[in-house]
Amino acid sequence: TRLILATRNAGKITELHAILADAGLDLELVGADAYPEIPDVKETGVTFAENALLKAHALAQATGLPAVADDSGLCVDVLNGAPGIFSARWSGTHGDDRANLDLLLAQLSDIADEHRGAHFACAAALALPDGTERVVEGTMPGTLRHAPEGTNGFGYDPILQPEGHEVTCAELTPAEKNAISHRGKAFRALVPVVRELLG
Ligand code: ITT
Ligand code: NA
């Protein structure tokens, strides 16, 4: 079965290929980049789940193929969950990971270690051309460093130290991150749903 990955984020695509390959499904994964004529959907939802469903439905409707989408972000305790759904555009420039991370660190510069709790969150949505939809979520708790460390991954990975680890997400190998990440948890939970609906 062809399954569209309704994302244009290269970091997500790499991780989704690995996570879904491990599931042993007979899927041909096709990135949204294969459909440049389909415009990016406006992320007008107020939750990760709403935005993930918007993206999955847009690609499923436009291509006539089943689509999965990811909406995700970093939720900081002392910021009441911000940047949250605004994580990709926190600095004002969508997808400028370095500017987003630098701004967040500056905003938290006075916050002591014991108050630097945060988590990554991911909603994984599946939409079929007939309108059927499913969405599941996963989180990865941790604490925020004062300075970035590590070069693996993407986004805010260099500043989140996952619970139970002494290194940042950007110092984990891709397999180590996927085993504990918000995205790994969400998409592994979506796999039985994909299997049920797509065979
Ligand atoms: P698509 O909508 O095309 O999927 P996007 O980058 O716009 O791509 P989101 O709106 O879901 O996707 O934004 C997610 C942002 O949250 C992303 O830009 C990162 O800054 C951050 N993020 C999500 N997952 C992350 C992870 O595993 N590691 C580090 N940062 C992550
Ligand atoms: Na987005």
C-alpha cells in the first residue's frame, strides 16, 4: 500500500522512515515532497491532534491515497506549555530551528535547573480518502539544558535532556532517540491502526 507522509520536515521524514520500517508493514512510503503542487495546509488547529489531522486529510484528499501526518513540538513547564504548537515558528521564521532554539534559551536564561522541566509531544494522524481518521499521541519528558549540545536530530534536540539520560536528544543515536521519543511512541501506537485499516 502507498502511504503518504504528509510532512515536508526532513528531520521528521528520516525518523518516520526508520520508525515505520521497524514495524514490518508492507508499505511504500511517499513523502509529501512528491506532490509539490499540493499547497501546505494552514495549521489552524489549537492542538497537536487537530493540526496533525488537518495535514493528513489535506494530503489524503488531494492524492486519493492514505496519509499520515505528524504535528509536534516542545512544551515548557514554566511557559505553560509554550512553544507547543508554535514550536516551528517560535522566532517568527517557520522552520528556522537554530533561531527558535536560541530565542527559547534566551527566554529561559533566568530559570534554574529544578524548574527547567519540558516535554516533546507528537500527534500522529492517519486519514483515508473516504474521510476515516485516527489520531494518537506520544510524549518524551525531560529537562532543558542552558546551552545546546550534540549534532544529531533536529529542532530543539540539542537542548532537551530526556528523563533517565545524561545526554541531550541530539547526542543520542537516531535509533536511541526513536526508541524513547514522542514520535516513536505515537507512530508505534499508530501502526496497529494502519494495519487494521490498510491491511
Ligand atoms: P510539517 O508541518 O511539514 O510536518 P513542521 O516542521 O512545520 O513540518 P510542526 O508544525 O509539527 O512541523 O513543528 C514541529 C516543530 O517542533 C519542529 O520544527 C521542531 O522545532 C519541533 N520538534 C518536533 N519534534 C521534534 C524533535 O523530535 N526534536 C526536536 N524538535 C522537534
Ligand atoms: Na508545521
